[in-house]
Amino acid sequence: MAEGESASWRPRIVAFCCHYCAYTAADLAGAARLQYSPSVEIVRIPCTGKVDVIFLLKAFTSGADGVYVAGCLDGDCHFISGNIRAKARIAAAKNLLAEAGLEPERLEMFQLSAAEGDRFRLLADEMTARIAKMGPSPIAKRATGE
Amino acid sequence: MIVAERKPYEEIRAMLAPYKKVLVFGCGGCVTVCATGGQKEAEILAEELKLTDAKDGVSREYVVKTVERQCEREFLAEAASEIGAVDAVLSLACGAGVNLLAEAYPKPAVLPAMNTTFLGVNDSPGVWVERCKGCGDCILHTTGGICPVARCSKNILNGPCGGTHDGKCEVSDEIDCVWALIVKRLTETNALDGYRRIVPPKDWRRGGHGGPRKMTREELIK
């Protein structure tokens, strides 16, 4: 159980994972039987460049406590610059979250390669620990009446 | 295009306070092109508002819709049922769209989500700059196609002024001295003769100082 988690509450984290790196790394983590946080729910995407700000905001309005986008390392994007564009969008989305009254730290962008199954595990656990420490999103909290 | 920027979030929140059902209304024209008030931006704004409402325990319903252009009655009519079903319309169009909404639909409150800023062009991805002031009496043929009315900080017609330095404006080093640009272009195109002539004061009545402007095309009036 991560720090901040309780028997009654476990964070819900949506991870938008690029098919060419993070998703494959998650697959590798699975094949290697590496245990990673069950709080992380993966959404496979063709490229982080496909991630629109609206997807991120909708994840939060739908009750996610944390959201992260995991894309390729700089220079490795299958579509040349999707990951670079995603980084700029995530920065903009963090500003929108802050405006809306949520902690921008609930949203993050990570970069890794398809070969980094162990790093995928580490990032999933790190994000879970971060969100668990912050507690439930004020929106999810209200929706569940906590 | 008409360039408009979204108003500060807190200002929008304050405007919405009395209303329970709101249409977040995008415009498919200029504000879509300058990436501030189209369908995507309307959806993002509605989602952001929903987040804050959920956090603060505010109960308010949002409908999101975008029409081709809010500055034409025919296009506004496509959203008539949505407009008729809400207490307030939060328009992401320029001021022209907001005005027409208020004229065409007397019932709901009409609220501007944007500050309409200027007539401009897309300089580079993510950057829009002012290029026209709509002065109603174009002089671009005398200035090499570069507008001193819109781009000189003093709007002067006989420039440059004493504040020009190294091709920049005294207001800010980030602003090009438009008169330096004009002289450069006129020199390059062998058209400096017109520049030597003193330009008399402009008739600003055509620039909006003679009351609201109107254009008519008799042959189009039914």
C-alpha cells in the first residue's frame, strides 16, 4: 500500500501511454512479471501527440485523482515531434487545472523508451505515491460523498 | 482575422454566478483560426468550468455548441433551440458575435468569454500580431503595403518620429519601428517619391469617430 493510501481509498490514475514506448514498456513490465501499482489505468494512444487537453480535463471531471501522459524520449517519436507537442500541451493543461482550482501536480508527463519496463513500473509507483500523498481529487471526493 | 483572447478565468466565473444552465458557445470563424474561441476551446472552457463547479459544489449545467459564424443571423439560427433552453449564453465569439446574439435573442443573458483585441495575422505558430485598425480610409498604397495607422505606436502618418532607433520603437525594443520598415521597402521598390510628400491629417470620422459605421450594398437589399 503506497504512502497516503488507506484501506477505504486507493487513488485512480489514468495513464495515457504511447503505443511505441510506454505501452510497450508496460507490456515488457508485464512479461517480466514486475508488479506495478494497480491504481494506474492505462489508455493506449497512437502517439502522445494525439493527447488533447480536453482528454486530460475530462479524465479529471470523470473522477480521476491523477493523470499522466507517457511518451517517447526526445528524438524518438515515431511521428517526429508528437512527444514535444505533448509536453507543451501538458504544461498548458497544468495551467488550466490550476485556474480551475486543482493542484497541477496531479497531472504529469513522463518520457521513456519501449525497453524500459522497469522504469515504467517505477513511474507508475512514483505517481501513485505522489497522488496518494495528495489525497483524493476534490472532485472525486465530492462525487463519492467522502 | 479578428483576434480575440479569452478573458481571465475568474472574470468568467463571476459572470456565470447567477446562472444555472449555460450554453458555452463557440464560433467557427476568426476565433477558431486564432485558436481561442472555436469548438475545441469551447469544450475545454466548459470542462474547466465543470471542474471548478464540482470542486466548489456548484450545480450548473453546460451545453457546448459551435456555429460556423456568430456574426450572421442564419448561422445563429442553427443554435436557436440551445439558446432558447438556457439562462445564459457564454459566447466565445468576438464582440460582433456577442452583439448579434443579444439583438437576435432577447431572453437569455449574453456574456462575453473573450476580449476582442485586434485585426491581425498569424505571424508564426502560436503568435498573432496586429496589422489593421479598420480606419476606413486605407493608405497602404502610399506606404508600401505596411500600415502606420495599425503598427506605429503613435499612429503617425508622417514618420518616423524622434523615438526611432536601430529600426525599433521607443515604446519597446520588441516593436519594430514601422516607419523604418516603410522607408526600407519604399527604397527597395524605388517608390520614395510619395514618401517625401507631407500627408495631411486623416478624416477619422471614417475610422469610427463619427459614430457607429455602416455599409450598405443597395443591390443586395431586398
